[in-house]
Amino acid sequence: MTKCTTSLYLNFLLTYS
């Protein structure tokens, strides 16, 4: 994945975990 996609994905996990 690109850095942008990875950052969005990690942000998603941090927000919804």
C-alpha cells in the first residue's frame, strides 16, 4: 500500500478500535 493509504488505514484503526 502507499503511505497515504497506510496512514488512512492506521487512522481508521485508531479511531474505531
